[in-house]
Amino acid sequence: MKKQVGQVFTPLNWAKWLINKWGIFDAWIDGAHVCDPTAGQGIFALAMLHIARNRGIPITSERLSRITLIEMIPTHLKHFKREVRREFNIDFPAAQVFCKDIITKKHDEKYDILIGNPPWANFGDLPAAYKKVIKPFFIQEGLVDNKQQLLLGSSRVDMAALVLKVVVGKLLNQNGLGYFYLPTSLFFGESAHRGFRNYKADYRHFAIDNVYEFSTTTVFEGVSTSYCCARIHADKKQKFPVTYYRESEGNWVEYKAVPFENQNAPWRIVQNIDELKTDNSLEISLTPEQKPRQGVNTCGANNIFIYEHKPSHLPEHLLFPLATKEIWRQDKSSPHRWIMLPYCRETGKPLTHEQIQKYDTLCSYLQNFRDVLRDRKGTMLQTFISRGNWWAMLGVGPYSFAPFKVMWEAYGRNKFNPMVLSSVDGQMWQGNQAMHAFIPCWSEENAHKIKIALENPEILKLLRQLNGGGKCNWAQPGKIKKLLSFLEIDG
Ligand SMILES: C[S@@+](CC[C@H](N)C(=O)[O-])C[C@H]1O[C@@H](n2cnc3c(N)ncnc32)[C@H](O)[C@@H]1O
């Protein structure tokens, strides 16, 4: 059941790189006990042995007794032992190799140094049976407050966050050190990683003082997540700024990282602390109905609801222009995609069974896909489906039918370019899931006012400092809500 939990193996040269960068090899030679708590095929231990051989330093049994590997998949550890025998003609001591789940099983030893690359996987993507087993540990480690939170927004919380908390809290000696390759979302993620950023593990403080973010070099092939390596000190309170290096044309450029607003907030990256003096006029007046929103989420049924050409057999008033990148690249905004929303535009609710039956073609079209639509996953969606509205989607409400929208590209961009979109033949533009975010407006004048307010260059500056450039959380509604102070006005 636990097979394939976040397996991204480190190449040998990058394991050596991390070891050399932080003097881990020398610390080992000087007597430190080193452990890789999620060792995979033991590349960090192998790298230590390679460095010893290259430097002509004997691999004694005393030195070997100060390297430990923990891994839950037995074949990985067998592979490691075979590799040590083949490369170094050594039988790696069995007492230093533990095949166990480091989250759920007790481990008695403690170490001076932890190294490695904890599993990279969102909680939401784990096998169902394993989710059940480790859920209580996410709560115990303060990563989420309750099980409900895991089901909803925080299902994006990463296993790496949990493993780090467990191993720093339970496996490090007093003032021990950890050196890891990590997804940068631990530092820049919104609510999902707030719990990681209490900088406490098992009631012990921990502090991150040095981070190297890879932006051009590929350390891990085929990984789309942004990653870094970081040094962690156990039993030290987190202090800011953190020294933050970012790759630029083959060099490491030094920046400072500080939390945005309070201690647990995502980090901002600046070159000078002076840059932090933000113009405090980032205020926008909105009514309570104008909360920034993501686009429509068909929950895996894009092929049923989204079309390249406007279908003539479906009721025209249910077909809406869907935003695509062309809107931001071309001057005139004619639709390149259409989305069908079988919804009542006055209430923002799915059409009832009776309302759907009024349209023969719609009714038979949806019936063709009934089983697929009913089988879509997701707790919130299933609430609609259990009420019989199996044609429902997420992210549709009265706001979807506002006559104007100030919309921007929210995912994977470096530019923040809000546009006012009105309607095409009376049909309102819709955003596509996390790709787009928008503020609904009920007058054109209000839409233009909001667009102008959003064009404040301080917003783009802040978004860049929050390190979301090119990443999935570039300008998502939650982040925009935090950047700006929205003055609530009466509708
Ligand atoms: C990202 S891989 C890295 C492996 C190795 N450190 C490397 O850098 O090549 C993470 C490893 O952690 C293991 N793993 C995942 N969850 C674990 C757990 N709860 N306890 C022990 N090992 C775990 C996976 O099987 C995988 O081999």
C-alpha cells in the first residue's frame, strides 16, 4: 500500500554536491553520526563512501558504524547493500540499515546530522489506505488542525513537511543539523504549509538559516515542482532574514527571505531589506459578493463540458466563452473555447432535473455521460451528486454570471495583467479552473476602477517577492486576498 510514496531519487553528483557544500563529509570524519531517514537506494551514504575513496580516506568499520539508513521499501535497501558490495567490496553493517516507516514506527537512535531528500507527494495524492494511516500524524505534528482541513484546502500539504517534522523532532541530537533537498512550497505555499512554518517539531524549535533555490539547473529529472536545498538547525528559534540563494546564469545570487506579515506566513524574497517598505496604499473597495475567485472546475470532465467550437446542438444560453491565454496575448478577445454551464444564472445553482428535461438535446447529451459524471471524485462535488445534481461543477455561483469580470492569469506566469471582460452576445466570460482568477463586477465602471487599482506596480513587485513566478500559485485568489486590503463596501 505504501509503494511509490514521493520517490524522487537524487543523482550521485548532486548527493555529493550537498555533502560538500555543507562540510558533512568532514563532520563525519570528525566523529559525527549521520543518518538518511528516507534513504531510498542510499545515494547519500554511497556518496560519502565515494568521497572517502576519492580522498584516500580509509572506510573503517568505526566510520561505517556512524552512517545509518532508514527506508520503508525493502528492495531499495537491498539495492543499496548490493551497490556497496559491488563498488567498495564492503558488507554494509546490517545494524545500520532499518527497513521501517519513519512516521508511524518508533526509532530509538538519535543522530548529529540528517541528510537526504524526503518524499515529495501531496497528501491528497497518496494511496487511500496510506492516507488513513498517516492522517493522525499530520494532526499530531501541527501541520493541520483537524481531519476536515486535510480533506479540503490542506490536502496539498506535502509529505516532505510531515517527514521533516518527524525526523527533526525525533531523530536529531540536541543542536543537531539537517540538510535536505526540499520542495520550495514549504516556504512559499499558502495555507497548506502554514503548519510547517511554526518552526517547531515535537515541541523542539528548529530554524532554517540557508536555502539554495535551483531555478535553471536540473537536479531532479522530470520534476515540475520547484525545489531547493536547505540547512535546518534543531533547538534554535527561527530568525529572519534567512540567507536565500537563487541561481542566476550559473552563479548563486544572495537574497534575503522574510515572512510576509506574521511569522508563519509564506516568505518574501528581496535583495535589499529596503525593498520591504511596501507602499501601504494597496487598498481596493469591494462588496462582499466581489471576493476574488478561481475559474470553473469541471472536476475532470473538461471533455464533456469544454469545446473548441461552439456546439450547435446544445442550448445557446448555457454556452459561455471560456478564457484562454489568447485573451492576454491578442488585442481582440474572441473566444477560443466554450464551456457549458447547466446552471441557473440568477441563483448560480445547477439546473434541476425538471429544467434539464425541457431541452431534449441537453438531456440526452448529459445522459450519455451520466456514469462518468457521477463517478467524479471530490468531497464537495459528491455533496451535489448525492442530491441528484450529477452535472454540477465547482467554482460556479452567482458571481460566475456577473456581467463584468476583472480577470487575470493566476497560474505559472511572471506578469500580472488584469483585464476587464464583459460578455459575448450576452454570455459572460468564464475562467478555467486555477488558470484564471477574477473579481466579479456588476458595472463596467466598477470593473475598470478595480482593474486600475490592481495595476498598481507594487502588486507585481510583491507577487515576484513571494516567489510564485512561473509556479502554480503565481496569483491565485487566496494570495491576492492577502496582498491587498479589501475595504468592504455595501453592494
Ligand atoms: C524522495 S525519495 C529520496 C530517496 C533518497 N534519499 C534519495 O535522495 O535518492 C524518498 C524516499 O522516502 C521513502 N519513504 C517515503 N515515506 C517514508 C516513510 N514514511 N518512512 C521511510 N521511508 C519513506 C520512499 O520510499 C523513497 O524511497
